[in-house]
Amino acid sequence: MAYNDQQARNILTPAQGWGSDADPRSRPGVPRDKRPELGPETLYPNIQPQLSTYKVHISTEHGKLPPVFGTSAPPSGLSGMMRDFAYKFSEGRFAHWLTLLAADRVNVLEGIISDLRSGHIPNIPKEMGIGAELKYNKKAFLLKVAGIAATLIAAQRIYSHFKEPRERLT
Amino acid sequence: MGEIKKGDTVVVFGAGPVGIFAAKSAQLMGAGRVMIVDGYDYRLEFAQKFTGAEPVNFRELDDPVMFFKKTTDHLGPDVCIEAVGAEADGSFLQRLTGVKMKLQAGAATALYWAIDSVRKGGVISIVGVFGPTSNMVPIGNVVNKGLTIRANQASVRRNVPKLFEHIEAGHVSPKDVLTHRIPLEEISDAYHLFSSKLDNIIKPVLIPPSVRH
């Protein structure tokens, strides 16, 4: 769907409210350094800094935590140790981000192990939205499964093909 | 962020909820021509109806950059808004290195197109979400074309009063983009529906059990 120039000129219905913010002075973000309107929150005293009950990583670039903070995954286990290591580097270093990416993957495995330990068998297909996939994208899903199966079978055949001669040699 | 002036030509990359509202905002700011780009016709049809912007399906074009050059007398649009982010389709190499192999912070295809499409001295506004490492973009073209790049997340508190004015005046109807209402317990399915763009979804809302009848 791409309009040619003639079709573009033929759009006859102007958009509702067209040009109502044409004057930059009517735009909330102009000038960019304008302070936002103060609301009722100014009636309350300043927020007392939150106290941490768990370990919170602070970027080496930041001097302190913001007044309010939180995390759904406090650092723990191997992934926590990896995050400890990552936070030794500034955000300008790949060592920081790549270690955090790796720690995130490790944390996924730790979550599965933790689930199994507590007797909960994680339903990963459900968590990945298999219900919606089967309801609205069945054909593509079946094609994907067939593709993966074909790749695995081909890989197994290739592996067997190259393995057999070596076995005959021994 | 795009400093849109009356009569400007604006191209919005991405016809998700953010891109749709960016296109609508461009209209409210008096853009002379607004185009919105996506790879899904259902989204483009919705965006055209909701914003009045011209729909452009990049899958139907050999080279989107050439399309925007040709349709603007070979100058390029005044403003390009990147509202796609890391999951962009449209380039095998960007998908492979950014989405599959994680060698860069997502596929920067739309940002690449935006930089190459916009006119010399034009403005790129980035609202799409990227990862924290780095991306392959033609930064040399940014210098050679004298572009301005602005990027930010929504300053919600600052913009909400103005948004209410537009709703009251009948310029915008945000509820129209809410195509799916899904129980909170089915959040995995809701996420998959949205991320895979199934069932003509534009934006889902999750309904907690406490407010269901």
C-alpha cells in the first residue's frame, strides 16, 4: 500500500484538528527547557529517600540512587555475581552491557531451576503465548515446526553420514 | 522534537500505537503532507483512517529511501520520525545481526532509512526503543547532510493537559486504538498477539479481575 503522487493529492478529508498546534507556543514541549506545570504534589513534603532492603546496583556514572527505586529481580546466584562484575564498568563499556546480557540469560535458567526446585513445572509454551499463536497463526506455526523438524532430521543424517566411516576405521 | 512547521512533509516510520499518534501529532502541528510507513496493511489502513496520513507499505517498494526522494522532488521529507525501534523488519542484514545474533542493539533499519531519506538540514526524531549497546547507522550521512537528531521518551506529565484539550475538541479519540481487551491472566497471549502483530491488533489493554463484571 503506497500512494502515488496523484492519489496523495486526492486525499480530500483533512485530518480532524489539522493545524491546531501549528503555533509552536501552543505546544507543551516548547521551549524545551520550560518547567512543567506544578501540580498538587508540591503540597506534600519532599520525598524521603527510600531505604534499600536488598542489594541495588548503581552505575559507576551515577553518584547516588534516585529517591524511589525498585527491581523485580534483586541480584542473586551466579547471575547476581555476573551483574556485580558488570557494574564495575561504566555504561560506555561493552564489558558492562554484554555481561548484563549474559547475566540475564543465566537468570532465565536460574528461574527455571528455582521453579523446578519448588515443585512448579514451568509451562514455557504457555508463557510464550502458544495459545494466541495456535488461535491466530496456526498455519505459520505448523510451517515453523515442520521447518525445525526438517532441519533436525537433516542435521542428524549429516552427522550419521560423517560418523559412520570413522566407526568403520576403528 | 521534530520541530514540525506548517506545510512540512513528515514521514513517520512505524504504524504501531506510537507511530499512529506521531502521525496524528504531525497533522495537528500543520504538516502539509504526512506519510506513515509499515509492513502490515491492516495497520496502515487503520493509521490512514485515524490520522489522514498517506500509507506506505515498505514491502511493496524496492527501495523505500528512493520512494521518499522521488515523491518529494528528490529533496527528501523535512522531518522523519522513527517510531519502530529495535524490532524493525525490512533488512535481512539488520535482522540477522540485531535481532537474531544480538551483535547490535536491535535492527536499526527504520533509523537507517530515516537518516537516508530526510532532506539535507532536516530533522530526525527518534522515539523508537533500542537496546543499550550500539547500532549500525550511517553516521557519516548525518554529518554530510547537516541533520539534527533529537530523541526522547514521552514527557507524559507535560503533554497530558494538551492531550485532554484535543480529546475534548474532538481532534483525537485515543480509545479507538484499543483493539483488544484481554484478561490480565492471559498476559502471555496478549504479549504474543502484540509482538507478533496477530489478529489485526493495534493496542491491547489488560483488564484485572477486580474490574471485570
